[in-house]
Amino acid sequence: MEGLVTVVGAGLAGSECALQLARRGVRVRLFEQRPASASPAHHTDRFAELVCSNSLKSTKPETAAGLLKTELSKMGCVLLDVARQTSVPAGGALAVNRDEFSAEVTRLVEGEALIEVVREEVRQIPEGPCVIAAGPLCSDALFQAVSAVVGTDSMSFFDAAAPIVDADSLDREVIFEQSRYEQTGSGDYLNCPMNKEEYDVFLEALLSAERVIAREFEQSDLFCACQPVEEVARTGYKSLCFGALKPVGLTDPRTGRRPWAAVQLRAENAAHTAYNLVGFQTNLTWPEQRRVFRLIPGLGQAEFLRYGVMHRNSFVDAPHALDATFGIPGTRARLAGQITGTEGYVEAIASGLLAALNTYADLTGLDHVTLPATGALGSLVAYATDPATKDYQPMHVNYGIVPPIELPGRVSKTHKREALAARAATDLDAYLATRPELFSL
């Protein structure tokens, strides 16, 4: 096929977009500013690096996150296949070895003959057809260029990443293996149990610890799914016990009882040599992280392979600045990934896939993709591009934005979500069958 598409950013969205276009015969010039211009969150120069958690959330089909994965599989998503190939045990979630995942994506992109990789920063919107997938850490120059064109003020929120600890430094006399509601000694999580006294000591230290950004956060600054653990703790004495430290479904083998609270650790790799502190995104200084988190039972001698970090993420007011395909009106550019305000790893991958499909449609004179709003991805796109959406904030897939379904009688939440998932699958299958020119590679 003639023509060239410029893709800016080789993160999750940009990598998926570039691969999808190339597999449809489109030449791609993929720009990535790392390593020449480093970001505050990245650690390597590889593509599709996961900078926060290594979890891509639930695989259960009755959950919104699981439904999204089912939909992307049907649409031929490349990075989802890579995630499954590089997965590590995580119960009902899809978690990956982040090094193997980004290495494989990099190999696929660099091995694609139709993709030219350019390692330099882009400071203006490129001419011709392009997809800006610069991520939430888009450079100031490019974000200002985009903001100037879409005519909206810059918008931003704070995001945070959790620390990672060395498995060899964990106290296995205290820490036990169990996923919630499974037998002790089985499961994909390690658990650090706390009694009330231990919880009180930890909470006091957490609330008084020195922070990198030394001010109280306004709630509007923080995306709720990435609230720093210390900010959650400020909302109430037992807030953590109902959140990241929820002990429900766990049994401490030392006592035979449920602990007062429990910190869960999730494996970072298949070899289980490193563990992520689940839900422990933080804004504490590194010395304070070491001091406070070592108060957690079982982590007294923990060696930190990576400390938690916090950074400002940027996005545009998509419902009022972009069209229904995340295109910038009056240009040949469209956005993809978290810069659009669609939050989450898999959501970023999905937006890259959609950007590729709609850009390909532009090049070939086909109709744009209009996914059914009854599905996980379709409902997210509908929400994020609906001019009626007010006070736009980052959003991930969830059943709260899916059109309701009428069921006879009183039904459980699980039954209702199963019905929503079934309806979504039926509607998507019907739509995909009408678009073989886009979805049949």
C-alpha cells in the first residue's frame, strides 16, 4: 500500500498501532524519544514498558476487564497475545514478566519490515496521517502543540507506582502463600499478616512519613485507581483494611484466624524472584519507603529492587476536543492511549488497535470503526467521545458506563454481569461479521 503513517510513541498504544498498520501493508515511521529524552517513570528504552504495576487486571469474562480482553482477542490484538506468552501466575488476573513482555514487543516492532523506528523527540504534530500515542508522560513541547490545536487547556492528574522487593529478602516464617478464599499454601500471592497493634504502628508511621510532593492532594488531582497508599490511609482509620490491606478470605497459618490486615505481594516474574507490593503506589521519599514499609511483618529486611515513584500524567479533554475516533478535527492526526484519558494498560492497547483500524480506514476510504456501545471497549469510547460527558476525568472500562440490561425478577450482581458480558459478545460478533475488510487478516 502507498503512503506513510507517523506514529509518535512506542508505548502500549503506539506499539499496537504500528504493528496493526504494518500487518495491513501500511508503512509506519515510529518515533520514540527514549533513550535520548528519558521520562521520570521509565527505566529502559524498550517498547511497551510497563511503568506501574505488572498486572493487566482480571481475565474473568464476567468482569469488565475480562470482557475487554475477550473483545480484543476477537479483534486480533497483538500485544494481548504477547502478554499471555509472558504471563506470570496472578490468580484470576493477567500479570506479566514486564522485562520479557517489553523485550518481545520490541523484537516484534523492530523485526517488522514496514516499520521504521526513529529514536528522537517529536515536538510538533507531524504532517500527513499520524497517530499521537505519546502516553500520559507526553513531552511538554508536544503536549503544548496538541493543546494549541485542540483549543483546550492542559489537564493533568497525579499517578503513582508501587515498589518492588527482592524475594530472597522476605521472611517466609511470617509471610504465607494464599490467594483469597483458597487453601493456605496455595495461590499466586504472598501475604504479610498484621494484627491490630502492628497495623496501628504501621499506620502512624505511614501518615507521618515525609513525602516527595509535600502538600495535601486535592481529590481532583488523583486518579482513584492509583491513589497513593498514604493518601488512602488519610481518609479513615480502617480505609486500608477495606482496600489494599483487606484480609477477607485469608487465614494466617500461625494463628488459624483471619489477620486484622494483610499486605499482598504479587510476583513480578515467573521465577518469583521479585514481588510487587499490591496497592502500594506511593509518594513517600525513598528513605521513608524503606523505613515505613519495613514495618510490615515479613518485610523487616526487605531489599527494594525499585522504589515507588509518582509523576504527573497529562491528558486532553477528549469529549470536547476530539471526534468519535479520537481524531483532531480539521487535521489528519488522531490520539491514542492514555493521553486521551482512557486509563489502564489494556485500554491503552485497545486504543492503539482502534487508532490503527480507523487510520487504515482513512487511507482506504472505508467507514470508521463504530463498536457496539454494549461492549467494554465500545462503551469506553462512547463515554470518552460523548460531548455530554462533563468534568472529564481518566476512566477505565467498567460496567458503570455500559448501557443497562433488563432482566426478569431479582438477580445477583454476578448474574447481571454475566448477562451483560453475553450481550456484549453477541453484539460484537455481529458487528465484526459485517467488517471483514478490517478484521480479517
